[in-house]
Amino acid sequence: MMTFIKKHKLITVAALAYIITLIISPEIFINAIKQNGAFLLEMLEILPPIMVISSLISVWVPNDVIIKGFGNTSGIKGKLFSILIGAFSAGPIYAGFPVAKTLYDKGASVGNVVIILSAWAVVKVPMYLVETSFLGAAFANTRYLLTIPLIIFLGYLMQRFVKREDIPVSELDRKITEIYDQLPQRHCGACGYTDCHEFAKAVNEGEADMSECKILSRSSDKPGNRPLDT
């Protein structure tokens, strides 16, 4: 029991808060349960399509495309693409996290992931239309002109001070990354997988062997890399 509490402190605190609320004010407790139920139903409507989109990106879009468009060397072009992804997105901000995680796993920089999520939260096109209708075009235009440069600046700041190695990863992700780092990362597909990252996953799961990488095999077959006959 104590182990569960230590591992799930937030859940424990929330459960205690609900119990205390039930004792003090059953009405507030019932309203909270109703609101949570409505929120869960909304998530069930929104998250499945988002998860499908994330899966399709993971399977169909090669890593080198993501690295070129959103990686550390993508420059201002990557920042602008990230703004556009966030601006033309649909759904609440929590729907952006699966997409952002998928892009990050496939090579997007920390800065561009931050820009995508920030734009998703505050500069979406539907939001602009609502603001224009209720608060006027002058207000909406001014807010967007001030917000977008700040989001890009935040992305540069995060990319400067937060590195991939600073972000905790699961043991599974760490093992896959270690295998991936040993591969040539040319994403040629000669091994039968879409890219080197998918091949690294297969090697980690025991479905493939490093010797199936054609580029590594050719490198090891070079005269200078062969073991000397004794």
C-alpha cells in the first residue's frame, strides 16, 4: 500500500481531496463527479482520432523527413512549420501531446515541440475567428502579432537550454535509442523496415538482428574491418 502511495502521490492526494469533499459537502462532490464524467467523455471523443493520426505519422513519415523539417538544424523554417501545425490544429491542448510526442520521438527538436504545443494552445485559427467576432479584429491582430514572436523566442530558448539527454525516458526508449545510435541512420529501408528507428525497435524486440543492416554488414566486410587470420 505504501509503495503504491509513494509511486502515485498525485492520485493519492486527489482521492483524499474527493473523500474530504464528500464528507464536508456531498453536493460539491456530486458536481465534481459529473464534471469529471463530462470531461472523460470529451476525451474519449477526441483522443482516438488523435492517436490514429499519431500512429500514422509514426509509421508513414520517415524519420529523416521529420529531422529535416523539425530537427535541430531546421532553423527558422522549422519554427514556422511548427507554428503552422499548432495554428491549424483542432481540439484542446491535451490532444496536442500525443502528436508532439510522436514528432519528438522521430527527431523533432525540443524547441519545435514547445512551439507546436504553445501555438496549439494560444494561436489556433478557430480561436482567431472567435476573438475577431467578440473582441474585434484590432485586438485579435495585436495579440497574434505579439504572441507568435514570443512563442518562437520561447522555442529558441528551450532549444538552447534543454537538451534531449535532460529529458527522462523510459527504460524501453533508452534501449531503443542505444541501438539506434549504433545504426548508420541513413533510413535506406534495405533491412525491410521503414527507417532505422523502426529497425532499432525490431532489434530490441528480438524480431531482427543488427547483422540485417546492409550498410553495417558492408562496413564489417571491408578488408580493414575484417579480423586477421591467425
